[in-house]
Amino acid sequence: MKKILIIADGKTAKRFLQRVISSDATNNKYFVVYYNETTLPDTKVEKFSYYKFDPTSFSKISVLVENEDFYQCMLITATKTDMEESYHNIRKIDQKIQISIVDKWDLEFNDPNLTVIDAHDTISNIFSNYLPDLPLFAQNLGIGTGEIMEFKIPFGSPYVYRHIRNIDQKRWRISAIFREHKLLLPSPSMMLLPNDSVLSVGNPNVLKGVYKSIKREFGQFPIPFGENIYCYIDMKLMCDQDVEILTNDAMILHSKLNSNKLIFKIVNSRYSHILDKIKSYANSNMFVEFDFRNDNAHNIISKDVEEYYIGLIMTNQKFLHDNLQFLYHLKLPIFKVAESGFFTIKESVFLSSNSEKAEKISSIIFDISSQLKSEITLFDVHLENSEEQDKIISHFQNLGKLFDEKIKVLKTEKNPIIELGKRDDFLQFVIFEESMLSSKIASYFSTDIEKHYFRFKSNYQLFIPSE
């Protein structure tokens, strides 16, 4: 049994005593010193003993403290003088007893055995919890530095309708879900829904990033990968026509997406009319930079990705083919242009046979398609993995209803790869994964539909990293 000394005065002290009485389930014994009857709680219990005298009187408080072996002392007073005098009286008697005080006056004590509860900070922190779209931090649990956080899943979140197993949880975990006033313990198969409140535990800095990601609404791409679009032009390897297609499409895409800047990096420059044209593009939103170091493309691009906060890289089919492995390891979206021209794109097409991978990048697909005002088309093909396709279609349809975006599902018994191979009027979203780096010959015979991306080399494609 621990003995606790409470010096109490005022309304806050009365509320505190009532709270302890209603919630305490321990064998603690409480000794309450007061001098105002209005401070006493309405309910009396045996484990509370009350002493009516002025705690600023050293002679009176010393008798009680010296006769009892107190484990802790708590001070809640209505005036600054009462707080200071009561504290100093306790310290004269016992230098090591743990004291906790409620500070309303910005008091200054140099005491390692003192815990100060700043009333102004506490009230402001609680009051800020009622502002919309702010995370709730646990302040009386754990370390109290933000490692326990609660946030609500908004309707526009990329996490809506995603299974927990498909959410990357490195250095953090979803510990509980509150839905319709019920506590749900998360399982890998559980899906997050709009208005769910998620209790998470993890590294405070990681949780802040997760919170920003959860609250991110559609129309922000290329965020979260970066802010700027990067266009690498090697005039030694590209003819004027290739350069013109790439630069024109880059400017069109930049005008449609929520990108901050469009960066043209020119290497191996040579005089041509297209070079003069690119130079004329330079303004506050478009940056033209020449590189004369004769360095290799990988070093140049890697450095620029770090320096310019790149969120999307634009290139053509040849550069993609020759540098696929390097581009994969950048872990950035890659937009590959085509000769047909950007304005030939009539719809966005997504082919996948893996529902987990599709779910991970679905929010990015919706984000880009909404900005491009392009309808998303899925194929419902009767194959052995039709169950996986059903999951993908269901997930996209749920997101489509939520964000008022049209989803077109084409039912067919024909191979969609062959059917689409006859067209050049769509943008294909591709899951950018390591298996794509394998031999093209082996991919021809693969049942994994993602590996057949190379069959659409004459089409516009956007490769999205899934990790």
C-alpha cells in the first residue's frame, strides 16, 4: 500500500479528487490537506483521510509528513503563494519525496524530484485536438513524445479501401481501429474505411510522415515521390524529332499535373533549332540546365534526383529499355512517351493479376487519372486467376464511387494484351517491380500479366514503383 499526500484547494482540486475516487482501483491510501470545504468531493470513501488546516503553515504540515511515510506528494492549489509555500514546506522536511504540481503561473524550480504539469500547455494541447485534420497524440502513455498517435481516415485518403496487409508498416504499426464507436483489433485482411480512427504506434517522425500521407488527397501527384518533373535529354543519342516529342509531352504533362517545376537536363548538346526552342522555355516554372562534364547518365540523374526533389522522370522507349535496371532502383515513377502524341490518349488502362500490388498503387493511378481527366479501364478476363481480378475490380470500383471517378470494366474472353496491341490511344499504368528486369524471352511465356509491359512499347506508359 502506497501513501499519497494531496494538498488541495480550488475547483481543479475538487475535480481531481472526484476523478481519483471514481477511477482508482488500487490499495493506495490518500491523505488530503484542505482548508476550504468547497474543495471536498461529494463522495467520501474509506481510503481517503482529510485534514483541515493551512498547508503553508510549516509547523502543521510537518507533523503530518514526519509521522507518515509518504510515497508521493501532489499539490493542486488555487493561488501561487499557496503553491510555493506548500512546496517549500514539503522540501524542508523531505528532499527526495516525489512531488507533482499543477502550475498555472510559470513557476521555476530546479528540482530533479519534481514533476510540473503546465496547466496552460495541457489545456492548449487538449483544445487543439478539437481542430479538424490534426492528429491526436497520447500524452499520458508511453514516452509521451508522439510515439502513440490517433488519426482519422478521411474520404479522400490514399489509404481508403486498402487492406492492412498491403500497407507498408516499417517502424510503425496499426494497433487498433475505432469504427462506429467500436474497437476493432486489426488483422491483415481487415480493410480501412472512410471515417475510421486508427491508433498507431511507432517512431514519432515516421508517424508524422504516415499522418501526412494518410491525409493527402487526390490531385497532389507527383507528391509523395517529389515535387518536380525531370526530363533528361541526351542530344547525342536522340534525334531532333525524339527531343521535340519528349519536350512537348513534358510541357503538356507539367501543365496538367500538380508539379512545382519542370526541369530539362541537356547533355551532349549540339546546335539545332530544337535546342534554341528549349532554351526559350526557361521561366519560373521551367528550368533548363546544361551539363558539360561528360559524365555518365546514371551519375547525372542520381545527383539531380537528390538535388531537385524529383517526383517523376520522363523519357522515351530507347532510354527506358537501355537503363531499365537503373531506373527501377531510383524508386520513382517513370513516364515513357510515345510517337503518337499526348493528345491521342483517350483513356488510362491498368492490367494486373495481383490484387495486393494493384491495391498499393491504386491511389496513385486515381490521382494521376483525375488530374489528366482520363477514364480508368480495367479488363475482366476469364482466366485461372479470375478471383484476383475480381478483387482488383472491386477495389477500383469502391474507390471510383468514393471519388466520383468513372471506372470502365471490359468483360472479354479475348487476351487483352493482343487486343490492346492494336491500339495506340491509351496510357498504360504499369507496376514497376523487380521481376520486370528479367529476360524478355522468359516474359513472353509468363502468366504474370505485368511482365508483358514491353509489348506496348509504342504506347504511352507510366511505371509506378510498388515499394
